Amino acid sequence: MIRLFHYDVEVMSSSHRNSLSLRSSLAQFLIRDSVHVMEISDEVVVNSSRLKSVVWNDFDRIKKGDTCVAICRHCKKKLSGSSTSGTSHLRNHLIRCRRRSNHDIAQLLAARGKKKEGTLALANFSFDQEQRKSEMLNPVNVTYEQEQTKDVTSSIGSNNFDHKRSRFDFARMIILHGYPLDMVEHIGFKIFVRNLQPLFELVTFNRVEADCIEIYQKEKQKVYEVLDKLPGKISLSADMWSTTEDAEYLCLTAHYIDDAWQLRKKVLNFIMVDPSHTEDILSEVIMTSLMDWDIDRKLFSMTFDSSSTNDNIVSRIRERLSQNRFLLCDGQLFDVRCAANVIKLMVEDALEAICEVTHKIRESILYVKSSQATQEKFNEMAQIVGVDTQKCLSVDNPLQWNSTYLMLVVALKYKDIFFLLEEHDPAAYTMCPSNLEWDRASAITSCLKLFVDISDVFIGSKNPTANIYFPEICEIHLHLIEWCQNSDDHLSSLALKMKSKFDEYWKKCSLSLAVAVILDPRFKMKVVEYYYPLIYGSSAPNCIDIVSNCMKELYNGHAIYSPLASIGQGLACQVGGSGAGNDSRDRLIGFDRFLHETSQSQNIKSDLDKYLEEPLFPRNVDFSILNWWKVHTPRYPILSMMARNILSIPMSKVALELAFNTGSRVLDRCRSSLKSDTVQALMCAQDWMQNELDDSKSSSSSHSTLSLCYDTKQVLGV
């Protein structure tokens, strides 16, 4: 058998330079072993070194009379060796040859590229005349140069093909991008992988499913360790997902602020639930999840959509946690309702009130756009009347309520033109709204504008911490009070209907909203003292006292159970590093409470007192409340702990891209058909991996991205 030295060819900028380099390299081949001599006397061995394609490194060309035969040196199979047959069939056989050992394959793919900074060298790259015409790479003879990749954290510089690692890379790709698991059975994918890397053995559906679950288990352990080491509390949000298979899933997401004062959220569970389940069963499912993650003691609040069913679920969970004394301030801030959800409910009421008018406007726009002639006639009328035609009429998307708002805004500008169109063509155009209908559409559109503007504020925040919601929600409250007093009975009755839903939300969330905004150094108690008289009138002082007392009670709760408060705030740092064990702290918890109470009686100002007495921080667009508390933690050690827990409450749990959706979240068809355990593994792992990927992007580190997706130790559990 002929054994040949490997040669390396640096990738040139053009196919011509590649061709010259390859010819030069081929001329330098040295034969190390003797050529195999055929026993048949009338067969002649042709010198393969004179042949141009490197395929002949693995074949003997035998000439018998006028016929040429190529014999594979690995499996001894005979194929056509005629010069008119080309070499493609030989190359395909070489790829599929099952008789070669892994060592031989590794040698075939081994690279010994020349070092050159800033370039990527390809080893053993060669092509025959057919390849030069098409400029296609031979995947069998291409590897990355080891020296060029040795500094990459994904460790892709190994000469040996790692099938297991590639298998897990593939599973991670499916998880991260939400690809269907059955793509492994698609013929196009099989052809692509075979040509890309013939050494990769295609996995089955069951195998890739098992790999995804294994990755999920490893990622879950990492999340568990993060939650276990958190310095503060965790708030939970709950979402319901529907599926194409008429099933429902409960998605539980943890929200918290980490050591670096970054707002984080991680999906903890994606659990299939029966729509017929009672509140008892659902609350038990959530409690089981909390205990599974060992965060029942760390839970600070829960955010649900507004519904009576959720009322009962939250009540049962709060009762369970209160029995174990896990909740601060007697759980006054435990029950939180989604701000985006209550806005959505009020928008639904508003759109329902003008559904007939909206239908007429929608049909009117379709009529104008039904033909070019009608559109031109409409534009001519607009120019005669002097209406600006830069705003284009467009039909809304009923699944996006802000698009309905935009349709109404533009249509209202053309109100007079629609009347003219009706006069010009009364037989064909019969859907023009009346004056009263236009007036009601205008009034309700102004209501929708408020909801759109406030939703834009929530969407526009990169870090939607709990402090940003209070002023916006108060504005809604004030407008609802005003709308309820409108002289138009139609509008006032609508406002009363919306306000009844808002009042339920306000009753549960006003305290949380107020406490959160007080922890914003730009507002503190001043913003509460401004809005409450407008909302409550003469009852405002009592309402302000309720908020103030809640602040003090929350602060005392954090101070008593804080390791920073053992012997007063002045020695907080010393106590934190004194080395006293948990058992000692547990025995002296009463002493800690005594010291805290006596220090208050000696008129020693607390963190809270100092914070509220100091001037407001200037308001500016670049302000980051998390950075502010990170910097001021040494000055307010206990209050900063309280801020960490309060500011991480998800006052709105709707994803930013879904803020204007009218429907519920739906699981795609591919994942709906999977087993529930597999769905949970895919949804949770995707969220965790995406979070890490976003973190790596924010740090502008390409190496971090590679290590995230291709860290062999993480994938294989080394």
C-alpha cells in the first residue's frame, strides 16, 4: 500500500492561485512504500504519482489490456479507472468506504497547515479538473488548522472528529433556535450533513430527544445553583400557553436582581395542565415547583393575570407560605397583577363598544382600495378639500390592537372625504359611518391613545423595573375618573365598565406600585404625595399613611432578618464578616430584634430615614436605578436589600414583543405534538441558553458566545 505525506495548501484569494499551488504540491509527493504488485501477469500497475487528483492516493490504477481499473486500497473494491470516467465516483466511494479504521480517517483529515496570523488554512485540500470548473471544495480533505484555533474557547482545533460532541452541538442548535426535532428525518437535512461531514453519523429522533433532555438537566443544575446563591428574594410570574392539540401549559418564570445588580428572569417550569383542574390542584402544582427548586422560602411575590381563578390560586399559596412565616410584611405585596393585562382588558372593552363602527371603517377602507380608479377618485377629493394624503389608509390586524388604533387615527383624518365619496357613489358605497358614529370613534380613539402611549413606555424600558409603573398607572386612574364624568352616556358607561376592572387591579397592586416608586431616588415619597390627593381627594392623607407604614414595616422586616443588622447599622460590615455560624444567628435572633428596637428608641436614624430626608436625585434620560442602588449599597445596606427585592417584582409579565397582542400565547405545532416532559426541557433550556447568549452579546465577546454553545466540558459533563 502506498502511504503519502500530508501536504498543506493555504487558501488563496482566487481559484487560479489555488490551482497553481496544488500542481506544485502534487509534484513533490514521495512514495514511502513499495507499490502493491498484482499477481495477474497481464495486469500493469500505473504510477499514481503522475495522476493529478489526490483521490489516487487511496486507489491503485491497474491497466489490463485497453481497460483501466481502480482498486480501493482500503476495501479492495474495483471501480472504473478510465480517464473518461472522471474521479467523482472514486471520491464518493472513498467517502462511503466502511472498511477504514478511525485512525486512518483521522490521518486522512489531519491538518498540518502553515502558520499565518489572521488567515484560516485548509489542509489536504485538492480538486481535479471537474472541481476546478465548479470551484467546489472536497469536504473529505478539508480540516481547520490546529494552530489557528488553539485559542478559541470551544476547543475546535482537535485533529480527531468528535462525534459525541457534534451530536450535542446539534441538539443545542435545535433547542436554541426552536427547530423541530424531526428535522433529523428530513431527506434534505440528511443529504446536507452527509456532504458537509460524512463522518457524522445521523442520529434518530429518539436520540436527539434524549440529548436535548440531557442538556436540559445539566442546564437546570446550573440555574439551581444560581438561585441557591442569590442574595435576595425571588418573584414569580405565571403564564398560560395553549397548544394546537387543545392542551394547556403553565409557564413559571423567576424574576430577581443578581449580585451585579442586573435584572434577570429565567423560566423554571413549563408544565402541562388539564383545563379542568381546580384551583386546589393548580396551586399544588405551583407549590411543588417552588419546593423542587427550593425557593419557597425565597418567594417575595407572584404575578398573575386578573381573574377570579387566579385570585383563589394566589390566596392558597399565600396561606401556605404565611404558615411557615416565609413572607415579609404579612404578604401585603405578594399578590401582583399584570399591568399589561389590565390594559388589554380595558382595550377589549373599548373596541367592543365601537365594534360596529370599526367594521364600517374597515369596509370603507377596503372599498377605497378595491380599484385604482376608486383610490384615485378618493385622492382627488382629498386634494379638493385640502386634506393631507400622506397618511395612507390601511386595514388593521385584529390580533394587534395598536394596529386597530392606527387604522382609526388615519380614517378619522379622512372622515369628510368618506362623506363625499358616499354622495358621489351612494349605490356602491354604503358603509360610511354616521356623524354620531364618527364622534364616538374619535372619543374612544383618544382613550386608546393613552393606552398605546403608556404601553410604549413599558416597552421602551430596557430594564422594566417595578419603579417605572406608578406614574403611568396613576395617569390611567385619573383619566378613568374624568371619562366617567363625560356627558356622553355611551362614553361614561364604557368608562365605568373599564374602571371596575381597573379598580380590582388597583386594590391589589397600588401598594406595590407606590413602594417601588418610593425606592426611585428621583421621586421618593413626593410622587405619592402628588398623585394621591388627585386620586383620593380628602382621603389622601390616610392613604399616604398606609404607604408610609408599609415602607417602615418592610424595612423593619429586612432589618431584623438581615445579617447586616446584628449590632446596628454602624457595625454591619463587621458582623457580616465575623464568622458566626448560622446556628449562632438563629439562637440570637431575638437579641438582634432587641438591638434593632432599642437603636430606634435612641433616635438613631435608619437607612430609610436618611434616604427619604435627602434631596431628590435629578431626573434625566440616562438614569439607571439599578446602577444607583449598586453604587449606594454601602450607604444604605439594609434599604438596598429591600430595593433589590421590590424592584425585581414583575409588574408586567408580558413579553415586550407581545404587549399589543389580543390573543393568548400558543405553542407551535411541532412542539405541541411532543411529550410534555420534552416540551418542558426544550422551552426551559431555550430560555436559559438564550439568556447566556444575550449576556455574551452584551459583553461583546465572541469567545463567550463560542464557549456557550460549544463548551465540551459542559455538554459532555466532564
